[in-house]
Amino acid sequence: MSVKKILITFGVIALALIVVAGAFVGYAIYAGGKLDASSKAYVDRVVTEIVSTWSAESLKREASAELSRQAVGDDVDVAFRKFSALGNLVAYRGSKGESKISITPKTGKLVTANYEASARFEHGDALIDVSLVQRGGRWQVLGFFVKSDQLPK
């Protein structure tokens, strides 16, 4: 085989790899944008539903299997009685965050998201950290943490 044919063959292979990589990056950007939009919409809906009445039942309904296993007994109810010291929701200021896709041999494809939501209550401001996992195309709450200087210690 001549040097010219070898160079042409390597060139074609390199071009094919570049096209495949470009397609992968393009798909990742497209899919990531859709996941960010759907996870943000979910967080904004669920957080306002939960904190507007400090409903432990709303959180339990949206909880992932992992969160349900961790929140044993009346842990969630006790935490929500503490959170209710903030009073009624006055203004929900929205959330900031993003989703992530990871692929590992152990877990396969795993879609998660992390957000920080901001809200004003009758007795002070709070930041709510929410982590999500997507299973079967449905978002679920993986973690829910309320931070405020007005909460009892």
C-alpha cells in the first residue's frame, strides 16, 4: 500500500471520529438543555408546594427511594415542625442550579440535578437546597435541606 493511500485512510478515519464526536457533543448540549429546563420547572413547582404549607406529606410523595429509606420514623415530620417556625410563604424567588448526566459501569446512566431555591417567609428568609434524581423520565427528590438564621437550633 502506498503512503498516499495510508494517509487518505487515516484522514478519513480522523474525519469520521471528528463527526461522531461533534454529534455526541451536539446531542449532549441539546439533551442537557432539556434536562435543565425540566428539572428547574420541577423544583420550582415542588418547592412552592412543599413550603407554602410546610407539608411533610408533599415531600414524602415526591421522595426518591433513597430519601424514603433515609427518612425513617418521624424524622421528616420533626424537621417540618422546626421549619414551620419560619411561618407562611410570602414570596418564592426561584431556583438556580443544573442537571448532570453520568454514566458508570456500576450505575449505568444516572441523571441528577442540584438546585438552591430562595424564599421569603413571615419570619425570615430561607435557602432550600434540593437534589433530584430522574428515574423513568420522572424527577424525584433525593435531598431537601432548609437553611435559615431564623430556624431554632
